[in-house]
Amino acid sequence: MDDFDRVFSLLMALEISDKLKSCLPAGALNYVLSLEGNDWFDSRRIGELTDTYISNHTIAEKPKHISSAYVASNGSVTQNDYQK
């Protein structure tokens, strides 16, 4: 593969990545962008991160909580089961 083909492949991957991000809901997009930093992820990685985000958030983009621990003022820990 020569330099032109390599650059073309990278540009196409970047274009696909940007298009995919433009279709994400706001919460998932912010999640992906926060992990990208100054770099960019290919479409496969964006799909994986989006799947992780969607699996852990409700339709209203609030985090899903299956259970959490409550620490009482006396230092004991009890289990509260609730979903927000």
C-alpha cells in the first residue's frame, strides 16, 4: 500500500467516524468525545463505547442503578435496591 492509499484509507475512516458520531444521542456523543480527547476513534471503537453507554443509561439518558450501598451515620452499610 503506497502513501496515497494509506492517507486515503485514514481519511475515509475519519469521515465514517465523524458521520457515525453525528448520529449519536447527546449523552453517548459526550461520552465518546470525553474518551477521545485529542485523538479519534474508528467506527468499531465508537460502536463499542456507544453500546456501553446505552447499556448503562435509560432512554432519558440517566444512569441505570440496580443497587447501591447506603452508609448509615453509625458506619454500618446496608443494601438499598432501587432504580432511578
